[in-house]
Amino acid sequence: MLKRVGLLLLAIFIVAGVSLLWGKQHIESYAERTIALQSEQLFQLKPGTSFRRLAAELKTAGVIDDDLQLRFWARLNEQSAKIKRGEYRITPGLSHQELIQLFVDGKVVQRQVSLIEGLRASDYLSKLAAHPDLVQTLKEQSHEQVAKQLGITSGKLEGWIYPDTYSFTRGTSDLDILTRAYQRMKKVLDQEWQQKQKGLPLNTPYEALILASIVEKETGVAFERPEIAGVFIRRLQKKMRLQTDPTVIYGMGDRYKGNITRADLKRKTAYNTYQIMGLPPTPIANPGKEAIRAVLNPAAGKALYFVAKGDGSHQFSATYAEHNKAVQHYQRSKRRKDYRSAPPSSALSKPKQQQKADS
């Protein structure tokens, strides 16, 4: 009797072992098979979702056809508790194992927004407001209100947004992007300030930021930034007015319609560097790292003037007489249909005898 019971138990154990082995092999085979999805799909895994719920939602969405086997494989391989929330791009051709690994690795969908050098804070705010994937929290807020939320002590937003391409995930807000851009600008400005040349007529990093914004607006070709910065630095050292059009345009605000008149140059504003000495009170745009570096490490030389050649570059001159000749050559006698200056304001109408940095 005992012998029969022993044989029966042995048979049961053998059958159970074989069944378990077959089941495990079957589940492993399932994990290697391709998912049921026929076209790319975005899938949102919400916070607090269990693996059981995830598998059920994947089946409902048509990504898989058997949520039970997916759960068994995940449990056997201790993957169930490792999934991460977020938005995922699921593509046809993935195996079930690769699908689970996608959630375990947290390879969520990355979106992007690009903030270009030399634009104003208002341009950046408009771009963020128009981005369909950002959560909007700054609607109808003033620059001062936004600056306060960012913690900008001066209360002025202009100049503090670092231009770059920012990647973000679903659920990111416009303020999140601006916070990252502000922190980045502070870090870059501080790093560049620590490596500045000695003897510059700039007392604070903020003054460097102001001048860098002017250099950014005046630069048509990147390699000229240090030379343009050198002109402005020397003019500041010699107590000469900067006399640069982009500052005038900024001070005009909505009055600017694409052209600067002589009356505009004579109208005194806080930003009209034809009328004021030194720097304007705030940046006039948001400069990139290279413009900041150029201002803090300007090229040596004697040039005090520059004029746009019409191809994006400039002719630099040490004396006003040389500058006048360059103006005659590049902007008056040789004006072409394809003429362009950098920035565009450099080619606008000006008084004939203004002693200025750019023309």
C-alpha cells in the first residue's frame, strides 16, 4: 500500500514538474513573440498604476492580446514592481519582453521647444504659449509677475532666459521650462564671469548680460562676436556713447515699424544709446553663451566703429574718417538688391554725421 502511494506521489511530482517546465517555457516563448500592435501608439502610464492594470490597459488598447501571460512573465522575472510612470511611444515589432523593458527603463516620450538666441522675452513667452504639449500656467501674466515666480530679484525678465533647445515630458509646464532656462543662464553667466579679462568697464555680471544682449543683436556671423564686443568695450572705456540701433529699437517698443528715423535717434529714452552714456538699464534680448563670453573676453584692437558689409559681416574701423569711407563704400555707393546687414536695423536710415559704433 505504501509503495503504491509513493509511486503515485512520484508520478504527481513528475507531472507537476513537467507541467511547470512546459508552462515556464511557454511563457518565455510568449515573451519573445511580437506584440499585437499594428501601428505606432502613444500610451500613458499614470502614477499608481499596478502591473495588473497596465497589462489590462495594454490589452484594451490592442497592444497585446493576452494580459495574463504578460503578467506571469513579469512576475517570474521580477519586473512587475519596476515600471515607471509617463508617456511611452510603442512601436510595432517589439517583443513582449521589450515592451515590458520599455516601461522598466522609463523611456518616456521626449518633446522639445527651441528658444533662439537674440530674441526677446516676449518672443519666448509667445512660443511657449503656442506649444501644444506644454501645460499653460502663465497666461496673461506680466513680465514682472513671471520674473517674480522665477525668483529674479531685479524684477526684469529680459535677458535672463537662456536660449537653447529644451526637452521635456508630458505634464511639463511653461513655467518649468522658464525655470530651467533661468537657472541655466545664471550658471553660464557666473561661469563666464569667473573667467573674464581684467580691466573691463563692467562692474557686475548683470552689466555683462546687458552688453552681451547688444552684441547678440549686432552679430551677423558668429566669429565676429569678440570683435564687436571689443568695439563696445573700448567705447565704454573712452566714455563714448555706444550708439547702436538695436537699443533704440528696443526703447521704441510698439512704435517701431521697421524703420528708424532721425527723430527716433534724437528722442531720448532709457535705451537710446545715441543719447545716453553707458549701458541701457536692462538687456534688450536674451544672449547665448558665445555672446556673453565675447563680452567678457573681447578681441584686442583699436576699432571703434563698424559698418555692415551687406553679407552679414562688418567692416571695422579705428577712426571716424575710416568709418565714413566704409559707410560710403558698403552702404551708399554699393547698395545691392541682395544687401543685408546684421542686425537688419544696421541698414536703416541714419544721420549723415553721427559718430557711432555701427552704421
